[in-house]
Amino acid sequence: MSGNRRFSFAAAAVFLCAGALVALRYCGAAQAPSATPPNVETTFSALGTFVTIRAAAPDEAAAREAVEGATELIKRLEKRLSRYDDESDVSAINRAGAGAKVPVSDETLDVLLKAAEISEATGGAFDVTVGPLVELWKAAGKAEKLPDEKALQEARSKVSHKHLEIDREARTVTKLHDGVSVDLGAIAKGYIAERAAAFLRSKGVKSGLVDAGGDGVFIGGVEDRPWRIGVLDPRNPPEIADAVFLRDAAVVTSGNYARFSTIEGKRYSHIIDPRSGRPAEGPDSVTVIAKDGATADGWATALSVTGEEGAAAARAAGVECMMLFVEEDGLMRVESPGFTGYRKE
Ligand code: AMP
Ligand code: MG
């Protein structure tokens, strides 16, 4: 990692173009000339956040059809991957006893395999079986009392990606212990955004985006310019701390500023370090740029756990990242050398 280890950012920049309070803000770098292909945009509630889809296509009807199809796809994939939907593959895995081979869809298999890859690369810092620990710390936050050691150990015993056996050929998932559960919250949004973007591309969209509350997949650029994407300031989220320029890439920010709990005056992240069983104490926000949404989403969460320690593995996986740490005297930024390249238009 290189970077401004003691870098205080200047005040908010000028990139406030669109959207609600999400971790990314984006806008086209170009002024739209009259020959600009029609843009269709929609925002709706899904994936536990607000999702925005934008597409430019040669004619408005084609753009509208592409956006409507992508919207339906997102809703369908959410049903398949959500642990809150009784009919999802994830719920079937969570209900199953140890040893039962649970048949899963291609999408579930894809996401679990990508998750397993990130778990391996991070020595278990990323782990989709972390649910029992997430729940324990959520309850502790509500009660404003730290969990006791016995409860912590019990939850930990149920957490390990190694407790899941994935059979690619048979397309089944088998739990090796009872009590193991799957929560794809750290990776599914990026995966689904990527699938929706792929759908838009398949309909001829050459410029567009899918943003699921800070999980953004960008198609092409805007006219002949790249997308300009603002990264929120973790100290004051409506403000922009930084911006990147890119085409055809996924950008995801994971931060502890939107969701956290406070126990005995100390702030605890909603992201858990499965290795210690305790909330992650890594960066306050991590922004990842990768070639696809699932990789970006998974690694943004993984690096929120590992901090700089995971940076080499991230680079080996083709991931560029920027970490922001809130410190008394300002915002400290640490980033991979490749990330710096995205700051230039
Ligand atoms: P994200 O917003 O993508 O960073 O995902 C955060 C969500 O992922 C949390 O709300 C948990 O449901 C889940 N999670 C927490 N810690 C981990 C972890 N170490 N590995 C995988 N998923 C996690
Ligand atoms: Mg994530």
C-alpha cells in the first residue's frame, strides 16, 4: 500500500449529482449534448436499501425495457439469495440439518463459491457463516451490554466457511455441523448489481449503472468521458471525501458509519471479525474497485475486517482499494497504488 498516511481532506467537492444517502455518488463527466441517447432511470426499494438503475439506449423504449427487465431480475435474485425469504436457497440451507445435501440454484452456487474464494484468501476474515456472531452483537447492542464469554464461544463454534461443503458438480451445499447458517449480506448486493448490469448490456445498453446503496456497477462511461464517482466522508456521510473516474467497473464502499451499535460508550461495527468473534476494528470505510460487483462487495467487507493486512491478497485478486480511518486530527487515507490511477480522469 502506498499513500497519504496522514492526509486531511479538503472540504466537500462538487460531485453531488444524484441519489439518496448512499456510499457512492456518481454523475457523468460530460455535459449532455442534444444527440445524447435517451436516459431512463428508476429508483426502488430492494436489497435492504434503495437501488438505482440508469440506462442509455438508442431509443427510449429500448432503455425503458432494459431498466424494467433489470428491475425484475434484481427482485427475483433477491428472493433467491435472501435469508429473510422462507423460499430462498439460503433459507433452505439454514433450515437443513448437518449432512443434508441441499440443492441450490446456479446463482446461489456462484455467490457461495466467490465467498469461499475470499474466505480462503483472507484466512477466514470474510465468512458468510458469520450470522450467529452478527446476531449476538446485534442483541448486545440493543441491550447495551457486552456479550458474555460463554455466549461468544458458543456463537464462534458455529462460524466457519469450512463448515460448508459445496459440490459444484451436484450443485448442492451440505452443512457439516448443525447450527451453521449462511448470510450473504456482505456479497449478494454486489453480485445482484452485476447481474442486473449484465442484463442491461445484453439489451444493448452501452452507458448505465446499477447502484444498490453504495454497491455500484458502471457500464461504459458517459459519452466519451468516464463516470465520476464520489466517495462519502465517513465522518459526515452527505459530504464527499474523494472521487474516482472509471469505465466498466464495480465500485463498492463498506463503512461502519451507517450501521453500528454503541455499548458502554464505545462504537462497534456491524462487520464482525470471525477470527476473534468481535466487531471489526479496521478502517472506517473501505472503497474497492474491481471488475465485477461480487468481487468488489465481498472484498470491501473483507478489507473492513483485515485493514492493510489484507491488501496484498486483495491485489492478488485484482482488487484496488482505498481505506479511510477517522482520526482526531483528520481523515487518514491508505490506498493501493492502482487505486491512485483512478483519481485521474
Ligand atoms: P457489507 O455492507 O457488504 O460490508 O456487509 C455487511 C454485512 O455482512 C453485515 O451486516 C453482516 O450481515 C455480514 N457480515 C458481517 N461481518 C462479516 C464477515 N466478516 N464476513 C462476511 N459477512 C459479514
Ligand atoms: Mg460487502
